[in-house]
Amino acid sequence: MDKLLIFVSVLLLGAGIGGYYYFDESELLRVVVVLVAVIVATFVALQSAPGQAAWEFAKGARLEARKVVWPTRRETTQTTLIVIVGVILIGVYIWLLDTVLSKLVKALIVVGS
């Protein structure tokens, strides 16, 4: 039964996508057709065991996200600035290394010819 529900849900999504391309004269109608298809397909999929498991997972993920201690604005700004400075320093180091190695290779090519 679950496979049938998932199959019907996929068919509904396909019908919504097909309806989007079928009703090319009205942008609003196209969007409504897709939205209705997605809503109905989701409802049908949630009736299956995999759909129920996905719903429970989403609820659990939302609950865990509420438990997260988010950094303050100051911490976020400081961390961002540290990352930006680090990227600039590494970029300058790589640029200098590339320049030195490039000149060294050019010198070796001139000496070798």
C-alpha cells in the first residue's frame, strides 16, 4: 500500500509539472497548478509509512534546532573578520609563493637554453 501511495504522489507531482507547461497562457494558473499538485502530493505521501517517518524526522529536526545555542552578533562578527583576514593572508602567501616560483622557473628556463 505504501508503494502505491508514493507512486500516486509522484504521479501527482508529474501532473503538476505537466500542467505548468500545458497552461502557458497564464502565469498565475501555472503557479496555482504546481502548488496544488505539490500540496496534494505531499498529503498523499504523508499517508504512507515512509511519509510518516519523514514527517517525524522533520519534527525532531525542528525540535533539535530550537535547542541550538546560536552565537551572538558580536561573536559572529569577530569570527567572520578572523576568517576574512585568514583568507587574505593565505591568498597573499600563495600569490608571493607563485611569484617567486614563477621567476625561479623562468630563470631556470633562460639558463637551460
